[in-house]
Amino acid sequence: MSLQSSRGTKDLLPQEAQALVEMIQQASALFILYGYQLLATPHFENSEVFARGIGEATDVVSKEMFNVLSLDATRRLQHGEPLRAEEKMALRPEGTAGVARAVVQHKLALPGTASSKYWYVGSMYRHERPQKGRLREFHQIGVECLGAAEPSADAELIVLLMQYFEVLGIPMDAMTLKINSMGDDNCRPAWRAQVRRFILEHANGLCTQCQQRADTNPLRAFDCKNPDCARLLTQAPQITDMLCDSCLEHYAAVKSLLTAAQLNFVEDPRLVRGLDYYTRTVFEVQVDAGLGAQNAIGGGGRYDKLLEMFGARPTPGLGFAVGLERIKLVLEALGALNVNLPSPQVFVAAVDNESRSSAFMLCVELRRRGLSAEMDHQHRSLRSQIKLADRLGSPYCLIVGPEERAQGRFTLRSLTAHSEQALNLEEIVTVLNTRVSATSGNTAAKQPGGTSSP
Ligand SMILES: [Zn+2]
Ligand SMILES: [Zn+2]
């Protein structure tokens, strides 16, 4: 039996891989306008990084992590020997913890310096039950902004997220931006205590996990996927009724800046991130198209307590993450996924065996001039080579035979206009470049032929 990819993983075939690359390129071009720099952290880290940065009690850390063990450590484990702390590693289940660890390790966000802005992209790994839009290896793009406490930083981050979705092709009116404030050390403990009391009073209407959450982390009950829990928790005490003055002021400033930026938003007092280090602003973007119940395509918030968990001095921070597989599903559902695999700009065809090395050299010369060229490597006949050129979507075929070699002029045949002209190399380059600028690159194959006949 032939081998198959593992459950919950996916090969990205060229069309899908190209879609991913384009989402990354668009992020790269946009994020730079907001001052973000790329930071690439390892795919695996000491497990402690995730325990601290995500929370030991979360499902992600306690149930869904892939541990990474060396063969030697595995053998010793089998013999009942304990592992050293640095031998306990895991594949990253998200991006923020690694960035936070790196920022503290390399002292990238020191007090008194300008805020540090980093973005990341790559595979994340969670051992979940695979379902639509959810894989065990998936791709995320995220940003983290460290050192900024002002509400303008919250608003800037949200504006960036919405602009990114828009650039990707999701219309503003297809998205709902939800925001909330989670309070801070000043006002959250009282709310947390009230939620805990609410859970204990309504225990018989809640799932066992939520009942246990009363003692571990009551706020995580707001994340529960159980519909009964979700319905009951709509009656739970709301943080927005209990915010202290400075949190209220911060929240009001964020909202007024979002309004100034002409972004529509919905305040959702039940939008809660169940991790202790989240403070004040949290947000989530939802779409109706294509995802069913899993309709969140991105979200984030302020986490002023996170860097302290990695041993830094108190450093405000905030960030967001988006799942690229989910965005792709949304774009598909909206009919907005336009991926064109590039076609060669020209196919160089040899008339006979003697002309093959000339064809080869022409390809080399064209590529050195920045043009994409393809040729046959399987001894096809001229007729089959031209057919292949057509199948590859190449708008031109450059024909090389004994006559052409002798004259140094080659026959450039337009496969769309069915015209031919005899040109030298520089003239060919000019014609192909003209076509590129007229049809903007890789959509060339789909445009009608536009060059002159002899
Ligand atoms: Zn529940
Ligand atoms: Zn407060």
C-alpha cells in the first residue's frame, strides 16, 4: 500500500500553495505600512514556553499539544527515567508564546524604547479532531505589538486586521467586528468572583467542564462550545457593567478611534478570552459565509500581563492571529479566491535535435533577463512541443530550427493571435516585456493576444 499523508494534515498542491503564498505576500506588503517586522521563531519550543504563554489549564496545552522527544529521551522515558526540563519540547500550537519568549530573551521590548512590532507566519500544530477548516497542522499569520499602552495602539491593530481582510478580498459588509473590554487587575477580580458565583448557582444547567471551571478559571466558561452553556451564560454578569474608570476611559477611546476610522463594530460583552493575561480590549472578526458555526476568522486582544510571565518587567502588549485555511474557505464561499498559477511567458521549441542546445541556451538567456521560459526535455516532436506550449498556457512559442540558428532570428509565434514574426533575442525580450506590462504578469495566458503580426 502506498503511503498517505497523516490524518489532519494536508498537502498544499500548487493552486493551494499559491493561494497561501499570496496571502503571505499581501500580509508582508500591508504590515510594513504599519511598521511591523517579520520575526521567525522555531516550530518547536520548550513545553514550558506554551504552558506559561497559553496556560497550563487550557485545552490547547493540556490536551492538544504534540510533544517532541528525541529518540534518546524516548528510550529513557520507556525505562522509567525522568526527563530533564529542557528535553520536554512541543510543536507550537500558536504563535504568540514563542514571540513573547523571543522578545524577552533578546530584550526587544525595553522600557523607554519605541513600541516593538513583529509579525509572524507559519505552521501551527494541534492534535484536534479534524473537521472542516480545522487541521492538525494549519497556518497562521499574526502580529504582536509590545510596549504600547495607549488605546490608539488597540485601534491601530484592529484597523490593520480589517484592512488585511479587505486586501485579501473579503468585503467589509461581509464581516462583523466584535469588541469588548475584559477589564484589568483593578476591576476584573470582582467580575470574576461574580461569574464564579453564577456558575455555582447554575451548575445543573452547565456541562461538567464548566462546573469545574468555577474553581480553575471561571471566565473560560464563556469559551464553552456547549450550546446550553452558551445560552445560560448570556445571563451571567457582564464585565462592561463593572469596568473601573480607567478601563472605561480606555475602552471609550478605542471605540471613538474605530469610529473615526469609519469601522463598524458590535460591542459584545460576552466576547471573552479565557486567559488571565488578557486585559482590556479583546476583538474578533466573524463572517457569515462558508464556515457554519466556526465563523471566526481572526481575533486578538491586549495582553498587558503576558511578558511578565516570561520574566520581563511589566510591558504592555497586544496582538492578533488569523487562520489562513479558514480565510481560504471564506474566500471560496464568497467567490473571491482568484489564484492563477503562472504560465511560462514563452515556450522555446526546437525543430530538430540539432537545435535543442540552441533552444536550451535561449531559455537560459530569457530567464537571465527575467522572463519565464519553458522548453521540452523529453524529445517531443515540434508539433507536440507546440501543443505542450498551448497546454501550459504560454502565449508564445519561440521556434528554433537550422534556418533560425543560421540567421540569429527566431520565429516568435503568438499562440493566441496565430501570427508569427522573425526576431532577434533583444526584440523578443521587448515583445515579451511589452506584453507583461500590458497584461500585468501571470494573467497573461488568459488575455487575448495583443502583439503585432509580421
Ligand atoms: Zn460548558
Ligand atoms: Zn479596570
